[in-house]
Amino acid sequence: MFTIRKATLADIEIIRTLATQTFPATYQHILTPEQIDYMMDWMYSSESLRNQMEKEHHIYIHRLRRM
């Protein structure tokens, strides 16, 4: 069973961890390592995520697995 909720600022580190694991693997064949580093900082730094959530009203979804 899963619980789905809107992510909060407290979830930023989880979002960053997931992005670190998935973004480079997804785009490694079309972007250079330098481009990936730039994009990760631009979109997934703590500051960027906070700005997206607070000022740009982006919504991230957090799925919790219940055991």
C-alpha cells in the first residue's frame, strides 16, 4: 500500500537524492558530464528546489510505501 502526498520543504533532500540517482543515468547518453552537473545544480540544488516550491509553485509528489 502507498500514500501519495504533496512534497514539502522537508522532502527536498529526498528529491535531491532521487534526482542524483535518476537524472544522470537518464541523460548520460545525450548530455556531457559538465552539462549534467550544470542541470543538476540548476534544477535540483536545495536552493533551486526551495525556490521552485515556494515562489514558482512547482508541485512535487511524495509517495510513501507502507509495510
